[in-house]
Amino acid sequence: MQTLSQSLKQSGINDELAKLITVLANTSKDISQAVRHGALAGVLGVAGTENVQGEDQKKLDVITNDMLKDALAAQGSVKALASEEEDEIVPLSKDGQFLVCFDPLDGSSNIDINSLVGTIFSVLPAPSGDVSEQSFLQSGRKQVAAGYVLYGPSTMLALTTGKGVQLYTLDPVSGDYLLTVDGVQISKDTGEFAINMSNQRFWEPGMQAYIADLIKGKEGPRGKNFNMRWIAAMVGDVHRVLCRGGLFTYPTDTKDPKKPFKLRLMYEANPMAFLVEQAGGKASTGYETILDVAPSEIHQRVAVILGSANEVDACLGYHK
Ligand code: AHG
Ligand code: MN
Ligand code: MN
């Protein structure tokens, strides 16, 4: 099996980008250790602080954010970073050619129940001149790399640099990421969907009608039975979609009128949409392709509907 460094070399991407991906991958190995030690290392529970989005930070949100920030600061090619856990962008190396956006720990409500969590990252080209929040406001199409690391029974890295999607598994013996699936393809059709059903009454009429038809199963308009899964960590739900197809959505809702969407564009929706498209799937807000959304601020949220191409189309049919 190829190691990550062998496969990056073979992919022909530029050296600087390969080095940056290697730093992200190496840091994720340390994060994997911190997550694995859990209560033994005293890293569970809340940090007693809130992030800019008003969410309680877990200790591990803060620890993993600092690990990534330190690693990228030392790297030299990153002009600035944006993180779920940082109010503002963090300028790093003046002449850096990349901008990195990340969710250091996705699914952090799963930490205290020893369930799936992950790290999501997106790499953009850095415009020349002084760096500011404006430098980050590029559409997801501009991403030069994106991926996630899933800290599950095995630690896995899903990566795209625009040449398909590769899945690597962390070998606990050698400490290397080894290429275990090359050219991930999401099945066009699926019988599985993922949505937080408890928000049903707050969805738009189109989403209400779509899910109602799925639940009608064989006797309904879709003519087949559907199964439902919800991991409560996008990283786990998207991983399942990459492995065996499915539709994952966190749609628009009216639960909190000030917050119609849950997932963040720059470090959740865009990197996942890049992976999904590279694996032959689709990713939409319901009205627009996620990768074409013009961002207006780094912590902006969007509705997300992604996964098996034909099922995403079926869902979008209810949004017209
Ligand atoms: P984060 O832990 O980074 O704040 O993200 C959590 C997100 C996402 O990963 C997941 O799909 C969703 O929140 C879960 O939402 P519910 O709490 O509504 O299940
Ligand atoms: Mn998240
Ligand atoms: Mn997070």
C-alpha cells in the first residue's frame, strides 16, 4: 500500500501543497492521540468559553484548534487561517501562498459519549497583498485541496486535490497514512438518508414533502423503503455517504429565526462539497450549488443537501 507521501508525490501536485497536506496529516495524528486518550488525558468536558458563534467550546475544540494553529504557523506557506474556534482570521506567514480554513473538531457534542468526531480542512490560494477576511471570500471552486480526518475505530483521511478522492487509513504500527481506497465513487442511487428529524416542523415545505415521501416507503411515490442514519457529526455522515452512498442534509429551518442554517460554508460545506463532487456526487443549498456560493463572511452558514447524485436531484425537485 502506498503511503500518503508516496501518493502525493505520484499525484503531481506542487511541492508546497504536498508539504502543507503533510503537515495537516501529521497534526491529525497528534489529534487522533489526544482524542483516543480521552478521559485519561483529562481532555473531555467544556472549556468554559464560547466561540464567536455563541457555542460552548469543549476542551478538545480549543486543544485541537491550537494544535492546528501552531503547526500551520510553523509551516511557512500559510498566509492566514480561519477556524470555527477563532473569531477573526489569524495572519501567519506574510509570503505564504495558501489560506487554510478548518473545523478542528467536528461533531464535538459526540466527544463526551465517545462517538465519532473529525477534523475538516479547506485550502485556498492566497491572493497577493495584505491579508484580510476579504482574502478568504472566494467560492469553493477555488479550493486547491480539501479533506477531513475521521477519528473512528480507525483514523481515516479523505483527501481531494481536484483529482478524485483518496481514502487513507492511519496504520497504528508504522504511524503512516496508507492509501486504502483510490478514486472513491459515490453510488448514483441510494436508499439511505440523514437528517435531524427533530427539526421537522421547522423545515421549508419542500423539505417536509420530500422527507414525508421517503418515509412513505414502498407504498409511497418513491416506490421503495428508505433507511435513516444520523451521526450528529457531519464528518461521520459524509464519510458514510462516500463509503456507501446516501443523502445527507442539514436544511434551512425556522427554529431560530436569526440562524436559518447550521453548517458553516468555509470549513464545513465547501470542503465536503469538493470531496462529494470529486467522488461523483452532488452538493447543493437547495437553490444553488454549494461550490458556487459567493461567501460574504468567514463564519457564514448555509443549508446543505449532499450525496448520491440522483437522490440530491430528487430532493431538489421539491425545492423548485
Ligand atoms: P461542530 O461540532 O463543529 O459545531 O459541528 C456540529 C455540526 C455537524 O457536524 C453536525 O452535522 C451537526 O452539527 C449536528 O447537529 P444536531 O446537533 O442538530 O444533530
Ligand atoms: Mn463542525
Ligand atoms: Mn467544530
